[in-house]
Amino acid sequence: MKRILLFSLLLGTVSFAQVDSLKQMLDYYPLQTGDYWEYVFSSYDGMAPWESYYSAYSVEVIGDTTLTNGLQYKILRRIDFYPGYDSSFAFERIDSSTSCIYKWTYKSYPGTYQDTKVDSLFAQPGDTIVASWEGDPTNSYERTICQSIVNDTVFGMPAQTRQMRSWRSADYVTNYSLAKGIGFLNEEDSYDFGDSWISLVYAKVNGIEYKEKNMAATLKNRLSYYPLQNGDFWEYRVDSYDCDTTGPCKEDTSAYSVEVIGDTLLGRDYYKTIRSAHLYPSRPTLTFFQRIEPATGSVFSFNPEFSNGVQQADSLFAEPGDTFLTITKAPDESSFPFRACCVYDTSDTILETPTQIKYFQEFPMVIDAKGEYSYTLAKGLGLYSFEDSWYQGNSNTTLVYAKINGKEYGTKVLVSVKNPPVVPIVFALFQNYPNPFNPTTTIRYQLPGVSHVDLKVYDVLGREIATLVNERQTVGSHSVNFSANTLPSGVYFCRLVTGIFTATRKMILLK
């Protein structure tokens, strides 16, 4: 009764049929405290350098507040599941008299927060909405058209959806849909050189759940097949048999460890820095980089030797029969595309621990490429076994010890590397020494992976003075001397470029 009286005050004299119609329109955008949604997000940016991004996040209505304009808003909290469980807040309201949706947003023009119209639930097919975007009256309006209202199926249940199309310019177009009783369903943005997609995967609206499982719990379960937290540690035994050599066939046994030692930013993505040390025989310690996209369950490796640096290494969401494309190093160190297939998922006991395993096989996509591969992932432990088979040999790698999230499994290898070499985990260009200098100075830098290095010196006008390094270099710390015998006193700049990392240091020459 109170709600009907409120609508009457806002709209004047209305019939019960009109009130019911208004309620049905508001059902397309539920905004009650406790309503909750989870989405997956992906994007592709075709501008150089090519970039793709995946994420997942939740939105929850957590309460009400009155802002400085005297209007009451719902408080929405967004939590990003990746990369770091970050929280942000938004403020939204629905004007019941017009069924328009407003947000409290910052306007670059005139440089203040304003109540901004972003949608209209009264819109019928063919109706157009003009909504303020950045607040600049000259070019900041976003025009939205209601394309259709259709009967659809959402989460296996019949639902009516509104298909909307919005554009800010000819090359920035958004298509999105609202589901009656559920809310914002999906969105596709198309802009100059890229696209992005948002899809609803779970909702709880007015106490009703849509989708049988909470996405966060599902992600945690699937991602447990590939633990990748700082401090996680594994030791493996390798048994190999090789007749692809001159002379008698060779049998060999070795062991190595793998440890997650930190984080590093490569391009726009954070990667885990992983160190692999041979326990016997003694060999150089290696460093590589991996990250997991929780929204897709994809594992990516960063390798400067690949064309764009990034290649998919695994798919944690793969079910028996699912395939995906990877890049794998063959025994002759060449790189070939491989098609990986999840063959089966079963229960097993690994390191005296009952668990689930996923068994994968990889097949080369290039004619005459050497090698076929198979491996297993154990839930809670990660990579358990790996088998290489090529023309005249094979090798079998088996997990013998693991320490995951502080818990130990199995038995450690007794022989260990003594005083392993220190391997950089991030790119860095250090300040030259001495500085100021006259006339020579030393420039130091470090590389966490094999990279092409371009190290140059420029004057204050941006003119190139000298090229100190222009070659492919190995992982580790490097230094080079710079002599300024023929240069006048002044400020100079040393610039390091590796393809994914750029840094500049100011140098002062005093004669």
C-alpha cells in the first residue's frame, strides 16, 4: 500500500495496471540490498603491442546512502577476483517516476561529481535514450536505443530480456542486455582496435539463486590443480632413455626443484616468478614466469623467445574430451604448436594423499615435428608427472616431494645444489656509478630472461649519442662502461629497452 501511495505521489493518479507495469519494468534492474551478481570479463586490444586480458568480479548491493545532492542511492561494492581481490564502490538509484537509472559519477567537465542518467527502463523497441557521459555538453552524450524485448532462456529458465545498443561515436559501440528479474546480463564493447565482453555467471536476486554453484568456489576447486603461490615448492625425479645418439644407448637419472619465489610485472600482467634448480647433476639455475587467468582457467607462460612473449601452457577448466592449443619445446629446442587433450579425470593417491588427477596428451600440429607428450595434474599438488616420447628415446618425470601452502608431501631429494647462482627475478636498470662522472662511468642492468637488449645514451635534446649494447643477451646481471671523453659537461640519459621493459636513468657529466 505504501509503495502504491508513493507511485501516486510521483505520477499523479495512476491505475493498478500502470503500477504493475512499472513494477515489471523495474524488475529488469533489481537494486535491493543483498542482491548479488558474478561476472567474467575478457578483452582484446589490437593496438601494438597486442594484448588480451581476462578477469572475474562480483557486484553486491550492500546498503543505502544519501549524497550531497540530497538524493538517496544504493551502495554497490565490486570485488575483483583477479588479480588481487580489489574492492571498489559505486552509487546508483532508480527514479521511480521515470524509470531512469542514475549513477553518481565524476565529470571531467566541469570537474565534479554529478547525478548522471545512464539508462531508461521505460524504453520500448525503437525508443532512444540520450544519456550524459563525461559531462561535456559539446561532445559527451551517449545515445542508447532499445532494439528488442525478447523471450529468452537464462540459466536454463525462461526469462524476458531487453536488447540495448549504445554508442558514443561511430567507432565506440556497446551492445548489452537486461534480464527481467535478474538484471544486467551481458555486454559487448567494440572500439577502434579492440573488443571486450562481460557475461553473468551467477546471481542471487531477492533471495533466489541463478546458477547452481558459486563461481568463486568453482574457481577455487579448479585452480587447485595448479597451485602457484609464493613459497610453493616441488622436487622431481627424471629417468631418461636415449638411443638418438652416436654410440650405445644412454640411461640417465637426474632431479630438479621448482619454487615460486615472487611476483613481477611483464607488460600489463603480473606473473609469478619461478626458479628451477637442478639437484643433480649440477647445472645452471633457470627462471621462468607463469600466470593463471581465473576467469578462463588458462595458464600462460612468458618467454621472450616467443613472438609476442606469451603462450598458453595449460587449461585448468578442460574436461575429458576438451582440447586446446599450446606451444611446446621439442627435444631439439625448436618450438611447435601442440594440440592438448584432456583424456580423463579420475581419483588416485599421490604421495600418500587421496586426490583427483587430470591426464592430458599433447600432439604436434606440425608434420615431422619431434615428440609426443603426456602429463598429469594432481588436485592440490600441481604437476605430478610428465612423459616425453620421441623417435628413439623417452623421459619420465615424477613428483617426489612438494610443499604447498606450508604443507609437506612426499620425501625430499637428498642431494641438493650448493650455493646456486643468484638469478634476477625482474628487469632493472641501475643508476650509473659514479654519478656525476668524469669521463667514464659504469652502467649496470639485469635480465630475468633471455632478451634482446638495446642500451643507448641520449643528450637533453633527445639526440642519440652512443649505442652501448644492441644484441641478444642471457639471463643475469650485466654491466658496460661508458666513456664521455669527447662530450661536453651536461646532463645525459641512458635508456634500456628489452621489448617488454623500458627504463631511463639520468647521468651527469662534470669536467
